[in-house]
Amino acid sequence: ISDSTFTTDGHNLTTKTFTNSGASTLAAGSTLTFTDVSGCGFGGSVGTLTSSGTSGDPNTITSAGGSGVSNRYDVNTNMTQTMSYTTMSYGLNWACGSGTADITNCTFDNMSGYAVNFSSSSTITAFTDNTISNTSHGMSCGEAHAAFDNIVLTGISSTDMRSQDVKLEFTNSNFDITNVDL
């Protein structure tokens, strides 16, 4: 998929790369699967990705390799991302870069490195009601944010939370305070 503007209308997609410079929407009930090959993922995407799952009809972004994946898909992108009720699994760390993130009711499971990574040039409009699980590092944040709410980290084997010299404020959240890097 390259330089496309589209809506999935609930259909599933399988691709090696998703290079987006337009406005793309994964409608409720859609699965975006990246093939388990070298170079798979979002690459240099700079457009807008909206993943509009619902509680009864969630979306999934994953690797065809599943738990045996050998080539995790690249999610380090500068896209504006609005995601709800979406599970991302078996990718490299989800990184917002210089994009904007509005992420609610999502799960980041079995990601590599820091499952969620906001750079100092990220814009965070919302990151609430999300779960980060089964990874070595939970979340790293280089952009100050005072409204993280209901963030749950579970099954983290090393660092739950890392602040890149910025102030982060959490409400109703659950992570191991002894595994933070300030």
C-alpha cells in the first residue's frame, strides 16, 4: 500500500509496507497484517491513520508471524494517528515521532523495545484507557504530558516507564513504580 487514501470498510488487509501520505481509515472490525519479511511496516509514513475500532468490533494491527515473528513491522512514523479500540502486536516499538497521537482504549502487546515511544517532537492530544503488556520496556516519553489516565502496564520484564527529562502525570494508572527511569 503506497500513497493511498482509503477506508477499509471492515475488510482485512495484508501487506509488506504501508507508506501513507494521505488519510487512511481502518474501519471497525478491520485487521491490518504485515507480512513477516524484512523491511515490513509503516516506513516513512507522514499522512493520517485513523483506526476506528469499537468495544464490540475492535481493530488489530499485527504481524503474520504472530508469536513466532522473525521480522517485526516498523511502527516508527511521523503520521498523525487517531486510534480507538485497536490492538497492536508483534511490531517494533510504536513511535509517534513528530506526529500527533490521540490513542484511547488500545492495547500494545508483545511489541519490541519500548512498546510505546513518544519523542520530544510528538504531540499528545490523548493517551487514555490503554494497556501495554508482555514486552521488555513499557513506555518512554520525551514530551511532557499531564493527562495520562487509566494506563495499565503488565508483564513488563525491565523498565515500565521512562521519562526523557520531562514531567509526566498519571491518574488511575497501574505500573511498577520501582521500575521507572526518571
